[in-house]
Amino acid sequence: MRNRKKQVTAPVPPAIPVEPIQLLTIPQVAKRLSVGRTKVYRLIKQEGLPSVLVGNAMRVSDQALQKWILDHEQVSYERAS
């Protein structure tokens, strides 16, 4: 009879639900902000609007856009005071 070693396996943690990331095109971002496409590119380059390159196409995540708006909304309130 063979002497078999017991295999010890680590417990598998439960899967963490992850929401899919929604990437927006520049025209979609422009429409949400009610500005032109050129302004969106300026916001990315000069104002720090987060973006990602997918191949040659620039995209902005919906979550990053919402956070950026909230961050800049607070700054504008501070300037008004």
C-alpha cells in the first residue's frame, strides 16, 4: 500500500462583487457636461479630468467623471466664499 500525503488546500475567499467600469467616449462626456468636444480635451489636458487610452481612443470612466465633478464643485464653492 502506498503512503499518500494529505493535501492541504487554502480556503477560497468569497467572490467580491465588482461593478463593471463604464467607459464614456469624448462626445458622451461632452454631452453630460453640456460642452463641446474641444472643451473636454482641454479639461483632460489642463484641469486633470482623468482619462484612459484604449488603443488610439480616449475614454473617461463614468465613476472618474462623477468624482471629478464633485471635487471641482467643492473648489468652486470655496472660491465663492
